Amino acid sequence: MIFDKIKKCPLYIMIFDKINKYPLYIMIFIFLVGNVFFTAKDFPFKKSICVFFLILTLVSFVFFRKNVREVVDFHSRLEGGNYEKISAIVSLLSWVVFSLSIFFINVGFIVIARWLMLPFAIFVIVSGALTFYALERDGNKVIIKVKSLFFGGVSLLYFITAAYAESYFLQASNMDLSTSPLLAFWWKLDFFIIYFFMVLQPISYIIFILISKELTTHRLMVFFGVLMLTAMLLNGASRWANNSIVLFLDWTTSSEWRSFATCGHLNISDPRERYFGFNTEKYNVYFSNREGQWGFEEIKCTKDDEGQDSFTRVLVSQSDMPKWFKE
């Protein structure tokens, strides 16, 4: 009796109808949401369960071909020209790559998962750019205003971050950044990228809120991908800022600074250090991974009590070496 009442319940009928009509979509949804949920969990047979759901999802593509044809027909019949079709297809690929990346995280292949994030980011950027172009072509006022403000905002952000980068470098090294052109360029660019990623996510959310009512199904999927990517960039910028700073410092000082310093007849050289200056009484030193630290020192050439060449080191700043994306 109770079961008969449940079967006649409108909610039960609706759920059963959706499952019967869209089984493939439901399997994909379960696979994606389940893998996202499992990333923060650790329990027995986790890998086996994830592999089982992957196989089940792949098998669903064989048995539920009607849903596969619906997806193909949807993308092939999109209105708005080739830009819309390409944007929708690339967006679909981005979600496939993202799902696989989360799956590989859960089964323990972290390196593969991280490399998959690169094509995911590329697909999202391409689909997002095409969608923004299509919206602008359709005369969307929000997108038109954002485009007109974008370049001015980027220029202002670079001006502010460049000034902050110079100030930060001066405090860290007691050295004028402009005296090392290659280092100055990449140092300022790194700071700009970090802060650009930080402001990109809230801006994307604001744009999404303003135009969400005008977005079609595939455009919504594109924007969800954009929001996810900007959230990942924000998280990466805040967690891995020190990684990028040390990476750029290692490369630029190796290219532009010297591998030795001289104080009279003394030759100072350490493979973990780079020296700025030549035949002078004071050198700026950048050291990396020296006893687990990176930072800056000054070397001052002096004479000892017997008049022999000598030098003293003065520590300017130091920090712990970053963990290099191990988390």
C-alpha cells in the first residue's frame, strides 16, 4: 500500500521520468560530483570505487546512445555561427579534461592530474574568449562596458603592482631593482600576474551575476568553467606566490648576475649564490636553497688587521624555501 502511494507521488514520477530520459547525464553528474567529493576524503577502496564509476560511465556511453546523439545534435545545431559551435565544443572538452583530472587525483596520479589542468585552462580561455566575442557581437551592454574598461584597468593594475614590486624588492635586497633590467622585467610581471589572478575571480563573478539571465545553456557551461578556472587561479596565486617569486629569481639571477665575486685577491663563489657587481667594494648576493633558505645578503670587501684582503657578509633578508607544489 505504501509503495503504491509512493509510485503515484508526483515527485517520484518526475524523478523516475528524468532517470529514464537522461540516464547518461545522471551518470556523468554522479561521476563528476562523486570525484570532487572524494578528493577531500581518504577511506579504504577509494581508488577501486573511482575506477568502478569511471568504467560505469564509459559503459553508459555505449548503452545510452540516444543521449550521446542528443549531445551531438545540440552542438551541431547551435545558432550563432561557427563561434558558438566551437565555443560549446571546446567548453565540453574542458569539462571532460577537468573530470579526468579530478579522477587521477583520487587514484593517486597527481602529476598527470596537474598536467591535465593545462589543457583545461586553455580550453576554458578559448571557449570564454569566443563566448565574450559572441556576447559583444550580440550587443550585450555589460560586455561592451567591460571591454572598454579592461585595458585601462589592466594598465592601472600594472602601474600599482610595479610600484609595489619595486618597494618590496628594495626592502628584501637593499638594492634598486632598475639596476638589473632582466630581473626587473620578470619581477614586475610576476607581481602583476599574481594580483591579476586575485582580482580576476571577483570580476568574473560580478559579470556572471549581471548577465546570467541572458545566458543560454552552453554559455552557462562556459561561464561555470571560467568561474572555476578563476577560482583555481586565485587559490594558486595566494598559495604559490612564493614559488613563482623564487622561480623567477633563480632564473633571472642565473642569467644576469655573476657566479663569483672578488675582493682583491680573494675569489668568492658558491653554486647556491649569485652576485651583483664587479670589481667593487660591495656586492649584492642572492642565495637560493642554502640550508633551506632563500634571500639576500651584502658582501663588503675589507682588510683584516694584517692588511690582507677579507670580506664580511651582512644578511638583508631570508625566507624558507617554498614546497614547490607538493601539497
